[in-house]
Amino acid sequence: MNTGSGSRKVGLLFGVLLGTGLLAGAIRPAVAQDLPGVTATEIKIGNTNAYSGPASAYGIISKTEAAFFKMVNDQGGVAGHMINYISYDDGYSPPKTVEQVRRLIEEDQVALLFNTLGTPTNTAIQKYVNQKKVPHLFISTGADKWGDYQHFPWTMGFQPSYRTEAQIYTKYMLAQKPDAKMAILYQNDDFGKDYPAGVKDVLGDKYSSVVVKDVSYETTDATIDSQMATLQASGADVLLVAATPKFAAQAIKKVHDLGWHPMFFLTNVSTSVGSVMAPAGVENGLGIITTDYRKDPTDPGFANDPGMLEWKAFMAKYIPGADLTDNNYVFGYGVSTLMLQVLKQCNGDFSRTNIMKQAANLHDVTIPVLLPGIKVNTSPTNFHPIRAMQLQKWDGKTWERFGDVIEGSSS
């Protein structure tokens, strides 16, 4: 009798614990723990972007990604799973990024983070994300440090390293102007600082004699007019601008207004015709040199390119009325294509460990909107998916490519 009463009590307690979920992990596979963000029919992907604030021109990247994943879902999803893409605004503010990423991981319980935007913002979350062992994939910044697989094995970049890009500009400058005097404007964070570092990689101990002035700006600055005047006064005949779109457009316009005519290099993250060149005045940027790894939508050479026709068809159906001169849409489409490739390679196993394993095993992947000859490769010891770029020059209407595709090396 007493034994029966005890059994009933144990059974009642067991029922209470089961009802609260406290014993769930002990009596059935701990799905929520092993596969966060994954159900039998869905996978959750988290993202943050600057829909507001000083870098808001980039907000359309995540809007493109949302549209891309809607297209994937319309086509049946991946391995029977619909993609639930959750994207929050962080205003390009690191503290806000921390808050939103904690929300994505701890409340929304996403399976992975994808293409979170910004160097200072990703820097703020990198340690936390790696401690949580959440895939932090194809992030939207080319800072060289996103390839540090030894210390941050859950974080992987996407675009070419800013430092490698700066090395390419410096080598070109020395070939064209052996006696060049260079001035540099850079954003005061890891994004901007990679450019003087890349210049220094090439110049070595000649840096201080060739670079006659380098000045920084803060993303909270209203304008960079005073910095541009300082750089012109240095007597430099070469200018490198490492700035996000708002400040890049200001720099182009100010150089023109000052009547300054340096050899002008501009970071490839701010070459969008729609969000940079047009606001700056297309005629004001004549001769500016940059690099890219993407096909430019304004390049007539790609008018009938199969990859760009695929992109245009996607845009017409899923983002009708968009400004097709803005290459941020091209970026969003390209990086989403790569994310889809990783999900397909997972073969239905969407554990965080397998997602990361597949991201680190990409071999000669073709993305429709990358320049001819540029393919994606990763390995467990190569977290820099794209290492090649091509120089190009602004002709007032489009970016005219010249020279060969250049392979860079990233540390």
C-alpha cells in the first residue's frame, strides 16, 4: 500500500517535471539543445544590419537577403526546411548589436548568424558568439581579422580582406607614380585601420616618407570637410579613402570642390553607383580607382551575362522597383547564394557543428554575380572565402575594369 502510494507520488512528480520540461532532456533526444533554431520543417537564421544610422545605405543588403530566402521558400526550402530569416536593426552601433545578437541567440534561438554587418559591430559580438559556439558566417565586412580560424573558429568572413585591397592599391600607385606622396582618410575602427596597415605592408619603413598625412574620422561626425582640407594641404598627389558610403560620397564631392586632382583610390565597399557615386555627383568622381570582386550592374559588358540576368530576374520578381544601379543588391544576392550552398551541403543535418563544417569545405564554388575567374574556396584553415579582385576606374557612368584578376593573400 505504502509502495503504491510512493509510486503514485513519484509518478505525479515525474508528470510535473515532464510538464515543465525539466526532465525532457533525460527521456528524449535534446532537440532544442542539439539543434537550436531547427525544427522538422524550419531553420532560423539571424542577422543584424544598419537599417538606420550612419551606415543605413547598407540596409538594403539584408532586405535583399530576406527576399532571397523568400524565393528559396517559394521553391520548397532546403531539405524540407523553410528558412525563417530574422533581421534586426542595430543602427551600426556596437552596444545595440550586442543587444540584438543576444536576443537572436537567447530568445529567438537562431541556428546561426549570417552576414551581420559592420566591422565595429561584429567586433563587439565576436567573443560572445564564439563562446556560444554559434556559426557566425559570411559576415558583411572585409576586415582581415575575420579569417582567424585558430582563435575564432565560429566566425568566417566573406568579401576580400581590406588589407589585401590596400596592398593592391599601393602596388599600383608605385608602378604608376614612383615618387608618389600619399594621403589617407580612414574610419577610426578596424575597418578603416586595415587600409593604412595594408599600405604599410607594401611600403615598410618608407611609409612615413611616402604617406605625408593620414587622418581618421568618427562615424558620429557630421562631415569630413575639415579632414579633406587637411589632406589636400599636405601636398599629397595620391588619396586613399577608406570610408562607408555616406562619408565616401562626401569625400568625392569635397575633393572636387577643393579643385584637388590626386590619383584617387576608393574602398570597394563604397562604390555603389546608386548610394555613393550618384549622390556625390557622377561627374565629380571621374578617374577614381577601386577594386571589386562583383559584377557591376551598370557595366554594359554584363548586360547579357547569364549571372546578371539571373539576378535581374530575381530583382524583378522579389524586389520590384528597386534601384538596379545599387550594387548592394548584387552583394546581398551573391552572399545569400553562398549561404544556400552551405545549407544544401548540410544534407538536412543543420546542427551548428555541421553548418560550420560545411562552411569550411567550399571548393571552387561559382557565384553568379562574381567577376569571371573568381570562385569561392574555404577550408578548415582558410576562412577567407574570396581572395581575388580586379582594378576598375570610374568613367562617369560605370566602373570600367582593367588589368587582370589579382589574387591577394590574407594572413
